[in-house]
Amino acid sequence: MAKRPASKRETETEGSVATKSKPKLKRPPMYRVIILNDDFTPMDFVVAVLQSVFDKDKAEATEIMLQVHRTGVGVCGVYPFEIAETKAAQVIDMAQRSMHPLQCRVEKV
């Protein structure tokens, strides 16, 4: 009996194991969300923003607010860029709706 020729597919996989190299995943760059001090926004409003937007408990929110008051800036959290930008926008939106000049910025870690 004549041996039938191997198909192209059989030839490619015959005698070897196909392996796929896994791509190395890099962590996304991280960004700090920072609240800036001003002389007009009430401290209790800043605490409420930290609790609402950044899910801080009252003690941690108060600590960050006091840091903003004493040093002029306070780090609210560190996130990937899109999340940091969204949280900063939420802070500014809440401040504007409440007629407060509170400012927030995002900076790369």
C-alpha cells in the first residue's frame, strides 16, 4: 500500500509542540489625586468629598483634610490615569455644584 502524503497541517505540527509565548504584562503608570488648599471651601465639605469620592472613612478623610489645611496639598489616593482623572473631575464637579472653589489635580507618581 502506498503511503499517502502528509497534509500541510500534519507536517507543521508533526513531532513538535506548538507553544505560545505569554506577553509580559506591565502595570499601568499610577497617578496621585491631590486636593489643593483654598481659603474659602469649608473643612467639612472637604471631608464629605473625601468620603464620597475616595471612599475614606471619617477619620482618614479628616486627616487628609488637615494635611491640606496645614501644608496646602493632600494626597487623596493613587490610581491608574483614567480612574484618577475621573475622581478629580468628580471632586471639581461637587465643588462647583456647591459653589466652592476647591481644586484638584492629577500628577504622575
